[in-house]
Amino acid sequence: MAPRQTVLPLPYRAFFLIIEPISALVGAFYAHFRQDEYLGMTVHGASPVALGTSIVMTQLANLYLLFALNEALVLRSTGDLRVWRTVLFGLLVADLGHLYSVGSLGSWVYWDATRWNAIDWGNVPFVYLGASMRIAFLAGVGLGAPAKTKKAA
């Protein structure tokens, strides 16, 4: 039997298929092409980018690109809710890891918006938004009642 195709609510489609992939592409651009800026904003101070760090930054840029492609292309290719749930669950786990990764800056990074710079806005509240959207989707918010299956007689 073919997977059930669903037209998903506009907020989910807009966020997961357009807004977040574009944001990930911006992150990839900065992580690869503007490493000094990216790293300086991440650690809240200027620091030269060593060769090893540059390699890791380019690897990070590649992961942002993968993130953008997975979300924009895989999700765009199907309306199968099982596929959407699987991909979004994996991204939710990544959201939690992303939030954990900035904790070294101090607990203020999670709540003190007055101290946030441009990258902090992407690393914390935007990730909160993405995680919230994924949790809402996984909880079925706005998706309507699940279809009832017929039992064989």
C-alpha cells in the first residue's frame, strides 16, 4: 500500500521547507567563507582561525549544508507523515545537541537576550523555535485527527 500523502499546514511547510533551510545555508556560508567572523561571534571574542579549526569549520559548513538539503529536499519530496516524523525527530535530537554545545559560554546564553550577538540569536532562540516547531509537529498539533484504520472482518 502506498504511503499516505498529506498536505501539511502552511506554518510547518514554510518553516521546514523554506525558512530553516535558508537559515542553515547562511550558517554554512559563514562557517566556510567567513570563519573569522563566525568563530569570533561564537566565542564572543576575536581569535585567529588556525588551520585545524578552519578544517573543522568547513566540516561544520558541510553539515549545515546537509541539514538544509535533508530538510528542504527530503521533506519536499514526500507528504508521508512517517518520513516527516523520522526526519524531524532526528533534527530535534540535533537541536538539543546544538543547545548543549553553547553551554560552555555560561548559563546566560540560554536566557539573557541583552547579551546575544547575531550568532547567538541563531544558536539559541532560533533553535528554540525550530525545536518547538518539531515538538508541535511530532505531537500532532495542527495535523488533525489521525485517520482511522479499518479492521479486517
